[in-house]
Amino acid sequence: MSLPPFHLAFPIKSIADTRAFYIDVLGCDEGRSTEAWIDFDFFGHQLSAHIRPDGGQNAMSGTVDGDAVPIPHFGAVLEWEKWHDLADRLKSAGVKFLLEPKIRFKDEPGEQGTFFVEDPAGNGLEFKTFRDPAMIFAH
């Protein structure tokens, strides 16, 4: 299954902190930027981070499979090994997990790995993987 890239614009507090997190920690490539916004290649998708003084807007207000998750949040679905590699990279970088890497819906349709982190502006990010990628939209 091949999905077209999406575009997401979201609030940040600092170009420098955001650049360091998305490039140095997550490994994204930088696109265009100004003093007011910065674009990233986020695992094949276009993120556009815009300065907004109040920054992120997350609260632990959603529940999925018994876990509190930040709402709103965004993220990426990665291949199984790339997901594990990113989790290890974030742990090594000392990034605090909002939800530690775990497998949810074990042995059910849609079995998936998931974890949540927060960027420097407080935006919640979820990274997922599916043992069977064909199950991404399973009911």
C-alpha cells in the first residue's frame, strides 16, 4: 500500500529548539525556513512548524487501550525495524517518553507497536508500527 504524503502545519515556540529536535533527535531533513517557520521531511511527509508564542496544546485527555494519550497528536507509521531503531535512538538521546514503547492489541487484527514523545513546544508525537502493514486500517 502506498499512501501520498500529507502536510501538517503546527505551532512551535522556537525555531532553534524545533530544528534540533526534528533534525538531530528524530533524523528529519530540513526543507525551507524563515524566522517564523521551518519545514521538515518527516518520514516522507511535509511538516511545517510555525512560531506561536503559546506553542503546543496537548493534554493527556484521550484513552486508547487503557493508556492516556495526548490529544491532539500526530506522528508516523514506520516499518517494524525502523520503529524499534527510532525508539532506541530516542532512549539513547535521553528523550522522555509520554508512553514508553509497547505492543498493543497483541495477537489481534491491527497488532501494533506504539510510543509517544513530546517535541520542545509540547506537541505530542506518536510513532507506530504494524506487525502486518496490511492491517493499518483493519476493523
